[in-house]
Amino acid sequence: MAKKKKTAEEQHVELEGVKYYTKDFNQEQVAFYNHLIDLSKKERNMAFNLQQIQGGREYFTSLLGVSLKNGEAESD
């Protein structure tokens, strides 16, 4: 079932236990809020990318280890 998108009247931020509705924000507050939303998205994307990088590094480290154990490296 599709998630219902919150309307501007329903969107809110809770800071220090106080709920603030975005419909009541001035232009500056809207800009700050939008920055926070964008930064949160970037943080999730970076975490995802880091996970991929770490997985790739482990994979290639494993391949190198197997190759070295099989004597495929040139001897000095």
C-alpha cells in the first residue's frame, strides 16, 4: 500500500520536545528546514556509498589473498 505524503499542514519538526509546524515557518526557517532535509538525504547516501566501498575493498582484498596463496605473484 502506498504511503500517504504529508501535507504542509501536517509536516513538523520537533526540537527540544516542542513541535513546530512547517506551515508556520518564515522564509529563513523554511531554508534551514530544507537544508536539514537535504543534509539528511546526503548522510543516508554517504552511508550507503561507504557500505559499498567497504564491501568492494573486502572483496578485492580477498581476491588478492587467494591469488597470493595460489603462488600467482612473481617471486623476487
